[in-house]
Amino acid sequence: MGRKRAPVVVAMITLLALAGLPGPGRAAVPNPTVKGPIGATGIHGYPLWDSWFSLAELGYEEAEYFISGIARNLDTGATAPYTTRIIVTRPSSPDRFSGTVLLDWVNVTAQFENAVDSITTHEFLLREGWAFVHVSAQAAGICCTPLTPKIWDPVRYRALSHPGDDYSFDIFSQIAQAIRAPAGVDPMSGLGAERVLAAGQSQSASRLYGYVTEAQPAAGVIDGFLIHGGGSKTYDTPPAAPVLHLLSDAEASPEIPNTSTNYRLWEIAGTAHSDFYIGYHQVVGQGPRFAGAPKRPASADAQMHVVAGNYGEQPHPLQLACILAGSAFPMRYAAAAALHHLDAWVETGVAPANGPRFTFTAAGTLARDTFGNAKGGVRLPPIDVPVARYVSTLCGLGGITIAFTNVELRLLYRTHAVYYAKMVAATNSAVSAGFLLPQDATDLLKRACAAKNRWLLATTPC
């Protein structure tokens, strides 16, 4: 179901991939040893941070693999053995596979692994037939807090050994090589990756920025990058592969990008560094699974989105829980659109447009409107047709949502019909601009319609 490259290009890439050969001017990346799938072994009998809901009902499967090899420190040239792990989530049938694989360099800021971009965009990934890979690239994700594999299940993960983050770039390259040109055990189970993209958020975004500048020019095994909530707008030389830089209010700075070659910038007004959608999935979904709960039906994830997907139109106590949940502005819509356009950019060579820049004060701080929301930037409908104040930078990593009262809503929009009409217009505009995908527009308007209760109306179709 993925879009196809021109036949000559496909043939050249396929031959290089099958042979495990680098592209022109690139160094060969060694194929690591892949072991797996790792079955129902260890104390718990399943991988740490696997899906908490059933994927089979959605035409998907997941499998954990151990990846071993000799990694190189790109700064010193020193080498060291390593064994890490990946969790591959992939369509069960080739007919469902889009051809694109997303490598998620999982975040380890809290000294455990947090697959932020996979969580944020999982609705998009699953409906579009992508494969996505939880990559344990850094040492802190392997050991040694109670939330890391070697402590959570020392039997299952006895073999894991990480030499340190100085080796993480080469480890990441080797994992990408194992995905795109497997030699031995195939983590993709024969699906065949046409495009390999990488994503990382916050701390992981900064690591990916380093990877783009230091590793990608020689390795060339990744086709495009989503650098989300971190990294820099400045490059000594233009990126060697497409980079879409996705930033929230928390990363707002008036710095001007110094290149437009293979670089696009989207600054999403109203968004926090970490948000309600992510926090709710972690606490309500992943939390019980970590503690030993069985997988729940796929419908449980869909039901969770009723609350987790709230953009402030329905007040919720956790919207005031800074960092844990907090800011409800839907970065997930922008992240999904960013991945969609990054994938198309890699396939076609046609880059998406840059987003409008944030507006800054004379002091260089993010300008705010009369509601306290960010000015400028990519403006999804809830920022231009507001129902809440998004205090997006209150806690550094998070923020809070202060939903407008029913009285305030009626002063802004006399009736729900007025509010809904404005949302429809703003949504159509965002879709036309490419910053909101049609399926997400449908989801957003469904929520806007259901907000009739804020005007004390019965919830009926709009």
C-alpha cells in the first residue's frame, strides 16, 4: 500500500540493500547479529514496554530481538562489544505494509525508556501500515533502575550489555542496517523495508541531531529524520538526508535556521514539550502492563483516546497535573502530519513547506495572545478557535491546561453552532495547508461536535 519509487531507482536501491553495500561515498555499516524473536522467557514472559493492548486485532504483530555486534566510538575509533534489544511492531501481512519503517530512538531522560514518538503517533502508524521499532540505543535504557530491562527481568535480559553512549551512534546504524538489509535473522519477517526513517523526542532528538551531523554522512542507512522537541536549527554542513524539525512552545527561540537544504522547520503553537496524551497512555495504559497486567483488547486503546485525545474541550482533573499529563494541546496531529510529509519527501524528493515561525517579543521571548496562548507558528484549529489556555511551558517538561468555563465559552461563541462552524473552517484550512491529516481532522471535528455539553446541549450528530 506504500507509494513506489521509479523502477530504475528501486532497482539500484534494492541491489545495494540486498548486497549490504553502502551508497556512493559512504562507509559500509556492518550487519549485527540478530537473535530472536525472544519468546515467553524470563520472569515476566514478555518484553518490557511491549504494547499494552492487543495488536493482532488490528492486523499487527510485535516481536523482540536481541542485537549484538562490535560498535565503534565515532570520536576515538575505539571499539566495544554490545548486546541491546529492539521491539519490532509490524503488519502481519505484506498487504498491510506501507514499506516504511520508523526507528524510535527512545527517550531515557527519566532513566527508563519512553517511546514518545511511537506513542504520540501510534494511531497514524497503525492505520497507515507502517512498521515501527523501539530501539534501546542508550545505556540508561538498559540498566539500572527498577524500570529498566536488566532490573525488571534479569533472567530475560541477562545477555544485554551496553558499552556506553559514545557507541550509540554506531549501534543505531547497525540496527538500521539489520532492518533494511538483514543478514541472518530478519527482524522484519520478510516484509522488506523500502524506507527507513528515524524519530526521537527531547533528549532523543538531541541525540538524533548529533547522529545527523556526525554519523549519517558516512553511514547513510537512514533515509529521513523527525527531530522532535530538541536539537538545533544550525548545521555546519546541510543534513545529508531530509530532516523535519518539530518544535513546541517549550523550544521556542528566535534563532533562524542556517540552511534550507534537507531541512524543514515546524513550530506548533500551543504545544508543550510533553503532553496529556502521552502521560495518560503511560499511566493508564503502560503502567498496569509494567506491573504484570495481561494485554487488553485493542478496543481499550480506542476507548482511552476518548479521554487522552481531549484538547481542552472537556475539562479533566489531570489537565492540571503538570508533567504527568497537563497540556492537552494535540501535538499528535502535527507529529502524524510531519511523519506523513517526511515519508513523502523521502519517496519523491519533494520537500514539504516550512511552517510559519513563532512570533517573538522584542526581548526574544514567545509572544502570547489575550488568552495567554502562543502567537505565530503552525496554528492547528484549537489555537485559533480556543476553548482553553495552554500554559505550555509552566513546568519545563510539561504544562497545564486551563479550560474555559461554560460562561466564558458562551461569551466567545454564543452558541455551539457558532463554535463548530469556526472549527470546521479552521480545520479545513489546516488540512489544506498540510499540517493536519484528513483522518485526524475527522477525529478533531468529532470531538468539537461532542462539546455540545459545554453549552448544555444533548450530544447529537453535527
